Amino acid sequence: MELDEVDKKLLGLLQGDSKVSYVRLAKQLGVSSSGIHKRVKRLTDAGVIQRFVAVVDPQIIGKKLKAFIGISTLPGGCKEVIAQLSRRPEVLEIHEVAGEHDLFVKLLTDDTLKLNKLLHEMDRIQGVSSSRTLIVLKTEKETSAVKF
């Protein structure tokens, strides 16, 4: 899909605050609010905008431990491992990767005790051959915003 400069600026503004009014966006971008509405609908229908979300501070709700887990799978086991991990509420992201591991998982949990329990449960997933866990001490930058 071809994006013009207004689309790109609109997407940048919405990624910063998806609740900003169409009237305000229109003023910032120099187009009508109905034009903004049409653009947002077109970008949503095309799948460029996948959803509008609230970003929650995990520390405030007690999710104080972030970890990344590299998982190696047995031949043919990747699909089942992904299916099992996808059901876990602690799992935020699952990536198929090239390198030392087959999957790279980002998760968020309460503490090391919960992480330990989760790791033991992951070890029992059919298709997992090994894993390596990295615990995040401090996050310097984290975003899902795409820049143009």
C-alpha cells in the first residue's frame, strides 16, 4: 500500500496517542476531520492500523519481571510449541528466529518464583528440547511505534 506524507504523519500521531480527536488531527495535518476519518478507515481496512490499544505500565500492576527466552525445538515441533506458548497470558511475543534457538519469547510475570514455575511448565511442552533465559534488569527503550 502506498502511503502519502499525510498518511505517514497521521500514523505517527496516532501511534503517540490513539485517542486524539479527528478534529485535532485535522488541524495538525491541515486536512478536514472527515478526511482524517476516511484515512483512518482506509488504513484500518487495509491492515496498516491493526488495532488501537492502551499501553499499561507493568510495574504498577505487579508484573515486575520481564524475560526473554530462547527456545530450541525438536524437528517438527515448532508449530506445537508456538501453539502452547500462545495460550500463556505471560507470553507477550513469540518470534521464529535463525541462530542458536528456533524461537525467541518475550514474557512478563510477577517475580522469579512465577518465572521458575513457568520455565518448568515450558520444559514439559512436547517439542521443546532446550531453553535459555535472559532476565531483564532494566529497559532502556521499548516501543512498538514504527517510524517513517
